[in-house]
Amino acid sequence: MRVLIVERRELVRAGARTLLAETPWISRCFVARDGHDALAIARRSEPHVALIAVDLGDEAGPVVARRLHAVSPTTRALLLADGSATALAPAVRAAGAVGVVSATASGPAIVEAVRRAWLGRAVAARRPPAAEHVLSQREREVLRHIAGGATNREIADRLELSPHTVKQHASTTFRKLAARNRADAVRRAQQLGLIA
């Protein structure tokens, strides 16, 4: 089988390629650093499975998965999540992917996920919580205001909270989403389908 790895980070890309290239039933392993490269490779090589990072920097992995399906309909997309893969069910469905696997999973678990994707079987993380339970209702409210460009003080006024409480909700949200800053948190929440 042929596998395409789409990952912006060189070290992760190389590690995944080494892991999969050592698997006897994988004949070719292609790598791409972004959606543009992935589409070009998919047109030429028609990989059986595309292992696509959820976070591709300026691009969202689920968006790349949808675009890839348009140019190579037989390629099965499998999303690769940095942290917990359990919260990505909405993104998986929206992308038309067969599932999601965590980048922190063991090597054999990632290989098995690729094999299941190749066979057309669903790949799901254990005990997936509903997406709405990833963030509390208040955290989602704060995040929606952040997405709208509001400052902590403005959010506090709108939600009738103290600025300190808003800051705590924002910090907890960033931690849960493994986000580096406000913009990253909004982007990740949108990828997960937690906010529009």
C-alpha cells in the first residue's frame, strides 16, 4: 500500500515516515509539509491512506483532507492529532476522514490505525467524549467572545464576571486546547467544531 504523511514539522514527518517505512505491507511512503504539496503528490501517486496532521500551521488538516478527497477519491484520510484525539469527532466527520489517531500514541497503535484506515474501517480514539464536553459552557462563551476580538475587560463586562475570572477561563481553555495564544485557541476550537 501507499501512504502519504502530511505534517509541517520535519521531525514528526521523518519519524512517521521511518515508522511506516519499516512496515512490510507498506510499499511506498510519501511526505508533504502542507496541503499544496499533499495535493500534488496525491494527483501523481494516489496513496491508499493519507495521514494528515490536524494542525498544519496556516491550514487545517480537516480542510486539506476534504481537498485531497476531491483530487484522489480513493485515498482514505486519517487525521493525526497533537494531543488527545478524543475530541475530534466533529472534525473527522466534516473532513470525510475515516478517523483520528493521536501523535502521542505508540508506534504500533499508529501503524494499526493506518492499517484500519486502509481496510476502510473506522479509527476512533478510546472513550471519545462529546465535543461539547471538551470545554465548559462558560469557557465556550469566553472563547466565542475572544473569537469576536473582545478583550478580557470587554468579556468581563458582557458576561458580568471579573476580569480575573475571564482570564482564568481563558487560561483553562488554552490549556485544554493545547493552544499557544488567543488566535491559536480560536483556530483549534474551530477545527474541533466547538465554535463556528
